[in-house]
Amino acid sequence: MMTAQDILKLTEPKNQNLPKISADSSSKKYDMVYIPVFEEAVKNVEKVFPVLKKLKLKGEKKESHDMVDGGQILRVRGMGKKSEMTNRKIRRMFGQFYLGADSIKVKKIGAFCDELGWAYFAAIGIHVAALNPTIFKSKTKLEKVPEVGLINPQFKARATAVRKEIERGINMAEGKNLMRILGATPPNILSTETYAKVIEALCKRWKVKCKNVSKKDLKKYELLNAVSEGSGHDSKLLMLTIPVAGSKKSTVLVGKGLCYDSGGVQGKGSYMKSMKEDMSGSASVLGAILNIKKNGLKLKQATHFLLPLAENMMGSRAMRADDVWTAGDGQLVEVMHTDAEGRLVMSDAICYAKNHVKDINHVFTIATLTGSCIVALGEVYTGAVCSDEILAQEVVKAGKESGDLVFPGPWDLEFDDNNSPVADVANLGEKDRDAGWIKAGFYLARFVPKNKKTGELTAKFCHFDIAGSIDMKGNGASHRRKGFNSGVGVGYLSAILTK
Ligand SMILES: [Zn+2]
């Protein structure tokens, strides 16, 4: 069976069989060249590839031509309006191009890159697309992957700038691929203990302070512990800290780390497959830290990353519906449903932060939390629940800029019906089927630091639900290979936390 060391090896790009990406001002040396053609920019490509003039291209989406010119394969694709391209679409386009060459064995692939600014998203798209699940197979005689060149004659004069953009994109892709590899690791291998070991080793690699909280110090966090009662593996809590000189306030970011979620004694039935991915929130946090470190981004303020790890299983000691457990801040929580366990471990992680971190003024949470969010938003958008209007706008902007899109739901306390007749809080709303993804955010908000007199939140709060946007249904889509999640969250988390 794979060990923590084996997983760590897979997280290194040199063991992921990824293509080299460079910038080129000429298309000459490539065996195959992808040429996206946009309605507003037909002339751009005709200038570089005069042979295309005879096709009388318009850039419309229905246009598709494969032709051979001087021993070189040209794949011409109409892409519609350039003005309708988003960062997400650009990223996907280059991923599709790369995988489109899979069936034809070529050594060098070129892709025409209309804008310098696209090189960043092209690099992300290509390295995310290239990650191949065969890295988990026993007979890993890795095929030699083709080299990729992003082509534009203007790159000659701006070689340094474009190389930097590619480098930046490769680092972002490394963060996403870290999240994707951890998500894809089988749950019998990535137990809470092994995952904790992996996180500690990653922190050593990145020179980030990491506290693996001892069992004794976790004793009073009953919500966190209760979730793993039916499992042979204990719950864990890791707190990673990146200080910022002169920073008086602190940000807390909590990522859900359910190594497996069977739904507990109430079960999940046929929805259980792919629940190894229920630790993707925590993995997106790790991906963001990697990107922040490798790209040398500057955090806005001191940031504490809390990763609660647990395994929700059925067993004779497993948590029951009707149980009442005490959170680390003294609130009593009634379990209404054993499958609403993610919010239990996350709320206790917020409590741990309240007990150990001074002056918290921002709390973020990220999790594969609710099926309700998948129903509401599908896989394109992450659902967000934000306590502050301006923060909500920042989050949407971070989503657009990174290509990991975010849609904020309404912030209205009318949604908070997480009431228990016997305890202080219930882990499900009374009408749990209605707007469950928003109600889950309001459950978590009950644990965010408050003014004791007025009850108002003293920290700005935003919760991200990535249950849909990790996109396990769309796996095997043309821009990435089957078997991995989408790597979502790494983009907007990096953007929100840094200057
Ligand atoms: Zn669950």
C-alpha cells in the first residue's frame, strides 16, 4: 500500500510527467499547431499563417479545419467572439488543445496565443489537463509527453514577460494539481494519520509553521472527535501559520478534511462513490498555500490555516442522530443528521482558532459541503455565503480574475433556522431541504467571533461550498482527464488572501 512518502512523491511536478511549456515567436518547429480563430481577430492569425487566407475564415464556432502544410498539421478552430472569452474559458481552451493531441503522437505541439495575458491561463490549462491518473498505476512506464510552445510573433520582444506569465501559471497549476492528487488518493491510503503526515511534510518543504494538535489538547473539541467515533482513525486538527510582519489582525481559513464520508449511520446510499474527495476543501487550502509560496505572493495579514481531518463511518461507537456534543466554545450542538458532519468539524476548528488566535477579523471556510449547492449552481460556480457586502464583491472579483467562479447567496438571518429544541444549535436547519447550502453557512456563522453584548459578528465571514465546483460529474471532460477533481478554489483563495 502507498505510504505518505509515496503520496508526497506524486505531489512533485517532476513525477507528474507534465509537458515543458515555452513561448515562441515562430510556429516553424512544431509538428502540430492549434490555431484558435476569433471573429474580431481573423487578421491576426492570417498574418502569422498566410496559408489560412484561402479558407476565408470568419472565426465562427462551427468552423473547424484540419490541414497539412509543409509536413505540419494545422488545427484551425473557430472560437466565436473574443470579447466573450473569460479566464475560465481561456484556461479550458488550452487544456482542450493539449488533450486533443493525445490521439496523434507528436513531439512538439504549438498553440497560437492571441494575447500575452493568456499565457498565464494557457499554462494552467495545459498542466491541469496533462495530469494523468496513470501516475497511480503499478506499471508506470510513463509515456514521453510532447513539448508545448505558445506562439505569437510579439513574444520575441516580450520574451521575459511572457516567460514570467508561463512560470506563474505553472505554479498555480502545481497548486491545483496538489489538490487534485490528494483528492484522488484512495481513502484507505489517505487516512487521517497519513494525511496529517503529508501535510506536515509539505509544510516542511514550504517552510511553513505547522502544529499538529495533540489528542490531549483536542479533548474538549467534541464535535470534531464525534465525527470519527465510528472510524478506526482518530480526528486530527492541523493549524498552519504564515505570519506577516507588523500585522495586528489575523485571518482564519478553515478547509474541510473528511478523508471519507460514508454519511455515518444514516448513510449515503449510492451517493457514496467519490466521497474520498470530501477532503477537497482542506486540499484547496494546501494548493493555495503552495501557489502563494511559489509565486511569492504577499499575504494581506497574518493567516492561520486550520485543517480539521476526520472520517465519518458506521460503527458501534459511531455518532448518532439525537446526540448532543459540546463545541470548543461551549455551545451544545444536537446532531440532526449524521451526514451533516463537515460543518461539525469545521465549526470546532473555528472554535480552536478563537481559543488560540488573537484579533481575528476575517474567517473563511471552504468545503464540499452540500448536495443543495450542486442542485442550485451546478459545477460552474462555487456557492458563497458572505456576511459582508464588500467582501462578497471582492470574492466575486477574485473568482472572475482567477477563472474559479464564485456566486454569492443572500446574507439574511432569516435563513438561520439551525435551531434545536434541546441544545443551543442543530447541525441542520429545521427545513433543511430548502436552501441548505445557505443554511450551512449560517450554521458556521454561529461559531464566528461575536460581540458578547450585541451578538454581532466581529469578524467578516465568508463560506465557500465547492461540492459542485470540484466537478466530479464532468470528469473526463475534454479539458482534463477522468479521475481528478477540477482543482477549484486554489485561484480565488490565493487572490483573496493576498495583496
Ligand atoms: Zn456528509
